[in-house]
Amino acid sequence: MAPPIPILAVRGSDGTVLLRGPPNCEKNADFQRDPRQSRYVAFSKDGTLFAWCNGEKVTVVKVADGSQVRLFDLPKTAMLEFSPLNTVLATWQVYSKTQDNPQGDANLQLWDLKTGTCLKALYQKKVQGWCPSWSDDEKIAVRSVNNELHFFENNDFITIANKLHLQKVSEFMLSPGSQPSKVAVYVPGTKGAPSFVRLYQYPNFGGPTSALANKSFFKADRVTMLWNKKATAVLVQASIEVDKTGASYYGEQTLHYLATNGETSAVQLQKNGPIYDVAWSPSSTEFCVVYGFMPAKATVYNLKCDPVFDFGTGPRNAVYYSPQGHILVLAGFGNLRGQMEVWDVKKWKQVSKPQAPDSTHFAWCPDGEHVVTSTCAPRLRVSNGYKIWHYTGTVLYKQDTPTGTELWETVWQPFPDGTFPERPVKYQAAPSELGSTEAKPAQAYRPPALRNKPVTASSKLHEEEPPQNMRPGATGDKQLSKTALKNQKKREAKKAAKQEINPDALEPQSDPSPASSAQPETSCGDPETDKKIKNVKKKLKAIDELKALQATGKPIQKNQLEKMEKEAQLMKELEDLQLKV
């Protein structure tokens, strides 16, 4: 039996339309296009239903034939969501109150899709976390109310079946899958006390030993929690808005790992700087992190938080696993040029390197063969449109939004796991009339005075690391363990400290013997100028040593940072001295 064709929902200022997906995008004849502007659209989890609100009605239809399931007269609705088994439709509108009605109206409604009746109307002032979280079997639903988590069973929202009370609990995340359900909760630190995340299994909330795992940490204004697919572990990205050291504009982030068996760990990242993105593999055994000052590093870690594969550095700030988990895409969107790196994660081999500039959205098609990139308003109000790609780097379909209209969103129809089996990875570009957009290798800017001279470490803007399997001597090399990596950092730190105390310690000693094969230093004929050039080169070499030390993650002292900041000044001084030669 042939697999189904995925549907792509396109929402814009000229209405909402459903398109039959890759490789071409033809209008779904069964769906009656809504020419009115939609505020929000959503597919059900299994992809069989589609709903949207347009300022007049909330409409629910079957994707297969376009037939109407329900029509609700809810003109103020701004958001909507399906429960996992399509039993309940949750709708939310902006909370408001008047002098005549100081309490305001309940703005979160839960509708029974079979009967069309309202199961419960609730107050939900904040848009963040507005929708209740359901377990996949709908046995449990949970929502946060005044520092408490209220649990409901079997969609009975009249009776609170259980409560979890923690002082100032601000975030929670219910585990995917069915029973037993687990929940991760975050409590921010106060008055010098650390913040913490705890894992609980429903309904075991009583007593100090009831938590499955507990991880406390400082430096956290907010957190993002991410369960793996099998609900065996959670990644917690903690961040503070302001880095008091002034090292980063993005604040400061840390990454923590908690498992339901009680194991916890801080993920040791190999480069200083912000954490841009984190993603679990669908296999639930690995996760990928994109981090560090640009050019950013990307590394895959196992469940022991040991590095499995290092992708080196590059212009990227996002990571996306294919639904089957066999392909990984590293991408640089936003203020980067849209470069994508497509990798076969079984062979750790790069498949393609396409480029999608000005993209504001990326999403894998459920078939694991295609992706969509979109340029949407209000992020960008010019050049709106979308492209359908094959992962080998070719553009199969391109649609530019007509002048005077805007594209707001593109959403793939989801499917149950196993609908699309994993296919062997192809390395040859898929045929297409639109061709490929492979990025051309960019060359770093060099000052005019250095363009005809050999490239040295001190003349490069930054050093880009190649992927682990493309480095010299990579064949047969094994990834360093945590202990070996720690010892390597200690050796490099000791070497750098020795260089800091005695800059001449790492300079090659001159051999007074006339039989020496070393090439003599070039002289300009002026001993004073020769001496100045030698001193400048010595300082630049010391800066290179400090930069190498910084790349290992070792903290740099204030006086060392001051020396590194003088690199540009020393480069200019060296250039002026060499021009005199």
C-alpha cells in the first residue's frame, strides 16, 4: 500500500489553503479555501482533522474529504488546539474585563467534538501555557493554576483529581506517551536559594523522596524543558537574561540532564558562548546541541552526556532531526545567511549543503524526504514565499507570495509514527528543474597589505574547525572520554600558564652551530626595526596560545583578555613595520 501524500497548510493575508504536498504542491480539491484571514490554524495530532479561526467562526473539517465536523460561533478566538485523541478542542481568546463585568468572562473553553457542547470554561489570563497538557491516551490532563498543578482524569474537568503544590512553580512539562505519566516541574530560586527541576510520576507527589530525580542550579531566570520521545529523560536549558561578566550579549545559558532513573548531570560543552538550539533524536538515545560564540559548534551527546560526534564549527544556530531520525540538518537562520548542512547520522557523512537565505521557518515533512523553508511576515514583510526541498539540496517547488499579500505560516500535516518508513539515504542530488543552491565557499576578508602574503593564524579572523571525521589523522580516532578531555584541558592550561609567566619558554631556541638547518630570520637591514618586528610577532604568538586555551573552555583571566584585545593593534603595527622593509 502506497504511503499517503502529506498536506501543507498555508496561511496568509489572502486566506488559508491546503495543498497536496511534495514534490509538487497542488490545491487540495476537497478543501474549500477560506478567503478570510485566519488568526490561527491547527492539525490534530494524527492529522485527520484541521481547524482554523477567522474572526467569525471556528471551523473543524476532515482533511480526507473536507467535510465539516463542527462549526463554533466564537469570533474572538485567537488560538486553538486538539487533544491527542481528537476528543476535545481547546479554544482561547484574550482575557478582558469591563466596569460592568470586573471579573471578566472565562476565556478558555474546552469543547466536546462529538456533541459540540462546552465541557468547561476556565480563566486563563496569560497566553503562555494557555492550553492544558494531555497524556497521549487522554487519561490525564494538567494545567498550572496559582503555583499549583491541577490534574484531571478522563477529560473530567469538573473534578480536580490531584494537585501538585510547589512554592512558585513556574514551568512544567508532561511526558509524551501513555501511562505511567511523568511530569517535570521548575521552581525558580529565591533569596540565595538555587533553582531546581524535579521529575515526578503521577500520582506519586507526596513526601520528600517521591521525586524520581532532582537537579538544582544557579543562574536561571527561565528554563526550557524537553522530554525525549520515550519519556526516559529530560533536557533543561537554563538561562539568565544578563551575563554579569559582559562576555555575551545573549546572557548566559547552561544545559542539564535528568533521567527518570535518578541520574542527573550538567552537560559539559566544549566552547564558551550561548546555547542556540537543542534537539533529541527520535531514537531517544542521543541529543544534539548547537552552542558557542560564532562560528558555533555542534555536538551530538549520548545518555551519559559524553560527546559522540563533533561537527566542528560553522554559521549555524538551529538543529532539526528528520522524523525517522536518520538525517540531521544544521542550519543558520535569522541573522545568518540560511546555510544548511544535511548529515547522514548513521555514517556521520555530509549529504548536501544547500542555502536558503531570509528563511524564517524550517520544518521536516513527515515522509523524512522533504523539507519546507518559508519567509513569513511579520518577521520579514518582503520576499514572502516558501520552497519545498529534497534533503539532497535541490528545490522541487517554489512559490512566491503575490505583491500586496503576506505569507504568515506554513504547517505540515502530522501522521502517526510508522506511517512513513525510513528509507536509505541518497547522496546524489534529486532531479529538479529549479536546481540546487549549494553554498559557495566564502573567503574571509583580508586587509590589502596581507593579501599577497602567506596566511598565518594571527591573520585569520577566526579559525573554523572541520567536522571530527575530516580532521588530520581522524581515521580510526576515538572520541575522547570525559577524563581524557579533562586531562587534555589541564595540560593545555599548564602550557598556557607557563607561556604567560615566561613568553620565551615556547620560542624555539636558536642553534649557534653553523651547521644548523634552520632558516634565518629575514632582516630589513635595520637592527632596531628587526627587534620591533620580533617582539610584535612574539606577542601575537602568545595571543594565539591564549585563544587556543579559550577554545578548550578554560576561563581567561582579565589581564589575558586585555592582551587578546590588543591583537588588531599589534596586527596593524606589524603591517606598518613590514611595509618599511
